[in-house]
Amino acid sequence: KQEVTQIPAALSVPEGENLVLNCSFTDSAIYNLQWFRQDPGKGLTSLLLIQSSQREQTSGRLNASLDKSSGRSTLYIAASQPGDSATYLCAAPYYGGSQGNLIFGKGTKLSVKP
Amino acid sequence: GAVVSQHPSWVICKSGTSVKIECRSLDFQATTMFWYRQFPKQSLMLMATSNEGSKATYEQGVEKDKFLINHASLTLSTLTVTSAHPEDSSFYICSARGLRRGVRDTQYFGPGTRLTVL
């Protein structure tokens, strides 16, 4: 069964710093992997979707990488801003049970201080 | 494109009542919809998977008689929490996966419904 782990659980950085969030997954038989942002009490905002055929996906200051062989993905945030403060969730699909539902990590809570 | 809506966005009810939550795919047909639950400071956990026109598949530990799921059309799935109790208070989020090119194998999430049972 797919297990998704995110490290670190929480991260506090000063504004302007570049940072990396890590995600690892146990079942590499995936078609894609997604990164989400969740603000307190809110739903999910999809940030990046990386297809298994891709190694990287970029959107603005965000860059996500995927290495299926090692079961790892990273989310790189450049020039962090206070508005980036949120919980970032990594999710990988699992096809062995419920038709490809997403398995979520516990998230990394990011705090960017002005 | 690929928008998923949920209604209501929040609901407060008394213990013992039933609450229905709707999940709609607005601009694509969703063959499969997933219902997730998120308790405070926890990650999302899958409750059940529903396919249009067939019975939902529930995850281990989720009571199917308590959480009734109906997926009667390709754009609508409903989750009914029957005889709700305070421990059912949670954030319920649905996602939809469709047939249209561009949305295949990709799940699109609704904004969530916050349920508070008094």
C-alpha cells in the first residue's frame, strides 16, 4: 500500500529565502504526483502536477521534481514570501485498492516571516 | 477548466440529525468521485470511492450505513452523514476524476465542507 511521508513537518524561514520541501512515497507505480497548498480552515489548491514521464514541473517561483526510481519528490520555493505561509501537501495515487485514490502526506507547515 | 464545487461550504447541526453534502463537477463528466475526511491538524484520509451508477467502495473503518454515498449522475455525488454525532465533526472534501482529455487520471478537488455537530 502506498505510504507518503513529508519532511520536515514544519519549517520557519525568513522572507526571501529559498527552500525545499521533501516528499517520499513507497509505491513507484504512479502516473503522476501532485503538490497542494492548504491554508488554515480552507480546501486544497493544486500547485503542481508532475506526470511520471516528467522530471520537473515549474510554475512561477515553484519547481517540483519527481524521481520515481528513488520514490522521491521535492518542491522548491524560490524567494519565499509571507504569503507562501501555508501547509503544503504531497499526494501520490494508489492503484492497488480504490481505483487510484490519492494518498496524502501529513504535510509541511511553512511559515515565512517578514 | 475542471471545476468541482461542494455545497454547503459549512454546516452546523444538532446531534442525531442527518446532513447531505453535494459534490458537483461543473465542466466535465466525472466517472469516479472520491470522498476524503480531514480532522484538525491531520492529513486527508480517503473515506470512499464512488463510480457513477454503482455502489460506493468504502475504506476500512468507514461505516457505510452511516456515510451514505450516491453517485447518480456523471456530475453529481452526494455524501449523507446519518445520525451525526460530535465525533463526525470534520472537514469533508470531495474530488472528481473525469473522462475528458486533459482531466483523465487527474483528480480535481472541491473546496470542502466543514461539518460541526453540536
